[in-house]
Amino acid sequence: MVELLERLGCTVEFREEQTCCGQMHLNAGYRDEGLALVERFRGVFAGADAIVAPSASCAGHLRAAAPELPVYELTEYLTDVLGVVDVGARFPHRVCYHPTCHSLRELHVGDRPQRLLGSVGGLEVVPLADADQCCGFGGTFAVKNADVSTAMMEDKLDRIEQSGAEIVTSADNSCLMHLGGGLRRRGSAVRTMHLAEILAAT
């Protein structure tokens, strides 16, 4: 993401004192701890013109918990703030896109990721059946409801493999971690890559 933004002319600061945004803690019922991390986040990122996250999940949480902060999910920042769709990427592979629950239902990013992927040189976007269905991760949901989570993941993996894609991409590392683990256990040839990695590829 840093490489991509710098290529597009942004001055990027990676503030090394950053930690978790607190979403996991709040979702698990640790309200005080979660809000303390939100407050820490405010301090660490004070003065930033924009805070760009390669995670729709984190961006959605921060937008709700700290609405005064200029937090953007990556595809929002690229299309809405920088006004670009063609970022000069080249990636000659068949790719399907998994729209995450937070990007769909909380941030409402719409077709921004698909428009960005559609402008990547050599890339073929293949349709993913039932794309809007959850992959089953859901943070602590995968731990507390492992059997249901696994069943949802298996349905998603079936659709990914049926698509004929070489790579499944997404705007959330958490979903990609979940799906990637399932694909490896299956011995699948399909691999996972974050959307930022594809958009940074030349």
C-alpha cells in the first residue's frame, strides 16, 4: 500500500507506534480496553491529513468509534480522494474478488474495488458466484462458532475454485488469512493476495 500511494505522489508516513485499533476488543466485550486503544489511535495519528487502511474492517470500526478522524479504506481513498481508477498496475492473472462483509455492509464501497481491478493491465476479473456471502471469519465468530465458520468458509472456497481464478483478492487481510488457510488445507492451486499487492504490481 505504501509503494502504491508513493507511486501516486502521496507523502506517506508509517507511524511505527501504531497498534491494534481496538475493534477486536470491543467485539469481544472488552469495552474499556477497546476504547483505550481507540484513544491511543487518536494520539498516534494526530495531525494526519488522511489515514488510509488496507482493511475495510478496521476502517469501518474507526469511522464508527472516532468519526472525526479522516479514515479511509484504500479503494475509497484512491477513487474518491485521489480521483484515480487506473493506478498503472500490471498483473497478468485470472483474479476473483471477495467483497468483505465490512466493505459491503458497513462502508458501502460499492464497485470501487472492481473498477480498480478492471483497470489493471493484463488482469482478467472472473465472476465469483454468491460473492456477497460471508466467508465465515468474522473475527471472534470464527473462534466461538468454529463449526459454522468452517462450513461457511467451505462454501466460499467451492465458489472460488469453481470460478477458475488463479488468485482470490480482497480488501481485508483477515478474510484472506481465513480463506488462505482453507485453500492450503485443501491443497488448492488458488492463492490469496491483498488488493493492494495487485494494485502495486508493475
